[in-house]
Amino acid sequence: MTTNLTPLFAPEGVVVIGASRQSGKLGAAMARSLASFPGARALVNARRPDPSEGVYASVAEAAEHTAGRLDLAVLCVPAPGCADALAEVAAAGCRAALVCAGGFGEAGPEGEEHADALRRVARKTGIRLLGPNTSGFFAPHLGLTASFVPAAGQLPAGEVAVVAASGGVNHALSFDLAAAGNGIGLGVGIGAGLDVTAADVLEHLAEDGRTTAVALHVETVPDGPRLVAAVRLAAAVKPVVALVVGQSDVGDFARSHTGALATSWRTTRAALRQAGAVVVDDERELVDALTALSRVRLRPHPAPGLGIVTAQAGPGLLLADRAGTDGVRMPELAEATQRTLAGLLPPLTYQRNPVDTGRPAETFARVLDTTAADPEVDLLAVYALAEPDSVDVASAAQDAGLGAESPAVVVVGGLPEDVAEQRARLHKAGIPALAGPASAANAVRALVAHARRRAPRDGIATATGAGAPVPPGPLDEHAAKTFLTDLGIRTPNRVACDSPADAHHALRLLGGPVAVKVLDAAILHKTEAGGVHLGVRTPDELDTALHAIGPGRYLVEAMAPPGIDLVLGARRDPVFGPVVLAGLGGTAAEALADVAIRLAPLSPAEAASMPDDLAARALLDGWRGGPALDRAEFGGVVSVLAAALVASPGTAEIEINPLRLTAEGLIALDAVIVPTASPAQDR
């Protein structure tokens, strides 16, 4: 099967199968939508052919009477007839097909039979198939509207592509992008994705020189590694902004904290972000992100600096507040910058950052230029109202040289009819124009995230080493910690005991206080089972703990110094394969869901960035005199643990909970290694 999607998205000619004269029929809607296509067009209706009206009984007959090759067939027939229709168009020389009808996999066993029949024809003939169950696609610059939504034909041509799981979302996002001043290069609704998937379209767009940025909408992921590879390929050459649906889906919890935290929604977002996508929370943020990233980008930087110039203090404060919430750095402007601004602005205005200009005067362009030129400013955010007899904001931004070489986002406030012309001029100049402070903040966050993702992390290894395999057999906590020690991960001094007498010997050897635990590989949550007793100092306290635990084996372990507890786990995700997760430790991890996820294997440098994803990251930076996390040490621990899982096909999970951050560094206080039901190869 060819991987070339040009016959689908840029065909020489198009034929509609099931064309109809009845206006309410799908075939009639498609014929109307495709009427403006400048290439070869043909209509087929086997039941009611009318050659005098250009409607033929078969594709072969239509091809004989059509000047140009019919590359794309649009099938507007019910599900039971789609497989035969697909075989017919493939035999007639069509190289791609769009199937809009529903009634396939979503319709139960009978529908799945229809889907299987379509798959078989596509595989046998090599024809590329988009759909079924989609409202189609459009390429405005080609005059190609293969969609039954009438307004799709009015979308402006441009450079932003939309790849959506849903045909409806494809249209909704494209309309929103157009309303924000963006043109569409290609808009695709994947639908059921029996053949052409989002990964295929992303690979196609990676090589498309016309496309400058891509919107990706994800609902389900049939092949995680393939999607990640496609996003990585596309994001290497142009921004990909991803919106993942399903935040409320918690799936089937695994038996450990790691499994409970790594839901499909979180894992998909993390995987796409690691592949280079800018991940957003909703469709409004997606539109704002693409409005910016399709026009300007920041240089790679771990912490880009934002400068704000505002003609009204309140909106400027909204921008500054949101920037702080998003973790965007707002540096104080250099003394030289402030001196220059002092000569351009009234004395009572604030000039450190944000820069409050008051009502813009003729010096506004120089204020913008001066602030943008500050050595600590990588991005400028500008807010001003469109006021009569005031400065033309769009002209000032252009005079200041804002654009690709001096990245900025600009808000011209006012009624739509009052600001439309200025926004259009800004966009034409390559300057993102946003609708308000919230939209500008969305754009800032996206630009900063894109710059951070591409920035190297200095001083930490970037290579991913080979992993050490987990030893065979069920491993209790002592064996699991011995394996961690072999990996170079610090664990407490401990003694595995077969009897109470051994436990008393261990207490004398280690000295108090100690932790006394049940030692049984089958018990994953020892605390809940009453199998953990802390701070044991005396023989009497030890006897009490042993009696509470009951007969069996015990682990007597030196108590660790106080610190901050984390959870670190590596597990096999059913969609993406091996992943690693880090977050707050203990039950707080599940309650707060403050976690970072990465695909495995990963380098120490990539792993060291995981704490940046945590809302509680300030706790790891010496909060109120507490211990500070050594990112290099953390990255090394995560990387070797992830590599161990990848090297161990018989292991389902490796979890350290808690992994305690102390003044002396990281120490694993508990470890669980869960075998797979049956060994399987990594994805």
C-alpha cells in the first residue's frame, strides 16, 4: 500500500459515487461542495444514470467521458455497499477514496463486518481510504471541498492544517481558526481511521512546505508508538499543537499507585508533549496557540523572558498574573532600558516590566522597540485599545520591527468592527493579533512551551543507556531493593528475617529506630494490610510489631531521615508501551494527580525535566529550608529505572513509593516489582 497521500488531498480529478439530485441526500451535498473544484469532476449513480447531465452508471464510463485522471472517489453510499464500491473505483484506477457513511465499527457486529470488508479491499488494492464515519476534508487553496458541510467551501486558504479525530471537530476548529484571522491549508476529519490515520496525515504534512503549523485533535490512539513517531517527525520541522480529549476517563486502575495515575488521557498528553507537540487544554487555547505559532517562534531557551507593554494597567496586570501562573519568566528590565523608557514615557508610569505607557503617544513604537530589545526579553506582549485620535497600534508594531525577528503578540482591544482592519494588517505583517488578554496569555504560553521543548539541558547526559534486566521470579521488597541498589539507586540498610529471632538480631545490628515490614511479594500495599510499623526502637516494641504482622518473613530496615516523598514508577501502557511516572508520593499522589509522565526509554536529561511538570515543583527546590532536588541525580534514577523496564519483557511495573528526597539525596524507601501475566515483547 502506498504511503503517498497526494491522490487523496491533491487529486487531479474527483468522482462522487452515489451522486443524487435529491437535495437532502449526502450524494447531492457532496456534488454541490465539489462543484467549485477546478480539476476533473465526475458523478456516478448506477440506479439513475443520466449522461446528458454528467451522471454515469459506472466509474469506468465516467472516466471515459472525463478529461483528466480521477484520483479520488467520494463514496456516498450506505455501509453495506461501500466495500463493493471501493473495489470498483480501485479497479477503475482511483488511488484514494473518502467514505463518509456511518454504520461500521460503531454499529455492532454487523457494522464491524462492513468495516472488515473495507479493510480487505484497501489492503488488496492499495487504495488509500479516509474514513468511514467522517464529514470529510478540505484544501481551500486547491478549491477542493470534500465535505458535506456547506460553509467549509468558504474557508480562507492559508498555512494552518487541522488533523482531527472527528469530522465535526475538524470543521469547528477550522471555523474558529478562520474567525481568528487564520487561513486553512488542509482540514481532515479522520473518522473511524480504518486505513488513513492521524499519523499518516502528520507524516504527509511534515513534507508539505505550504503548512506552517498543525492542529492535532486526539480522541483515541490505536497505535501509540506510530502516532508519537509521526508527531516527532512533524514537530521537528513545524509546530504541532495537540488537544487530547478524555480528561475524565480514569480507565481500569492498575494495582499500584503508578497505574492509577497513568490514565490514558495523561499518558497521551505526556507522550505527545515528549514527541515535541505543544499540548493545550481546550479548543480556544488551541486556536490562540496556532495564531501565534503559525507566524512567530522563539529561539530555543529553557526559560524565555516575557516583556509586557500595556496602554491600560488592568489588562496588563491580567497578562502578568497569568504569566506568573503559567511559570513564564518576567524579568525586570535592564537599567539602560529603563533609562531610555523614562525619556519616552510620563514620569508616573511603571517602567520595570510590565511597562505601563498610559494612553499611547507618538513614542509608542519606540517604547515597543526599546522593550523588545532588552537583553532579557525574548517575547513581547502588547495591549492597547483602538481609540479615536490615538496611536494606530498596528502601525506602531510594524514601525517597531515586531514580527519574526522580534517576536510579539499584540492585542488591539475594541469592538470587532473597530479593530478588524488593524488585526488584519498585523497578521499580514506576520505579527499575531489576539482578541484579548486571555488569548494573548494562551499564545504566550504556547510560544514559551515550544521554545522550552527545543532547548538543550546543560550538564546532564543526553544519551540513553542500555537497561539491566530485572531478575527472574517474584521479588519481595528486599529483593526489589537489592536490584535497585545494583542500578545505583540508594536504599536504606536492612535485614531480611525468617523469624522473630532474626528480627531481634537485626534490631541489635542496625540500632533503633527501624521500620518493621511484612516481607511478601504478593502484598503490594503493605501499609493498608497492617504490615508496616515505623519508629521501632526497643525489643518490646519489636515484639508488638511482629505480633501485629503475624507469622511469616519480615524486613527490618533503618529509618530514613525526614524529607519530601515522591512516587516513581515505570509501567507498560497498553497503547504506548513502557512509560515512567513521577509525582508526589503516597496516597497524595492519587488524590492530587500531580504527576509527570514520559515514554521510556529516556535520557537523564529528558528525565531531569519531569519535575518542571509538577504543580508542587517548588517543594523540590529547597522550600522553607527543605532539601533541594539534584536534577542530575533525579534524571539518572529515572533513566535507569525506565531502561530496566524496557530490558525486562517479563516485568509489568517497577515502582518506588516513596522515593524520599533528603538532605543527602534520593533514597528508595519502598519498592514493588510486578511481573507480567506472561512475558511479552515490548511494543
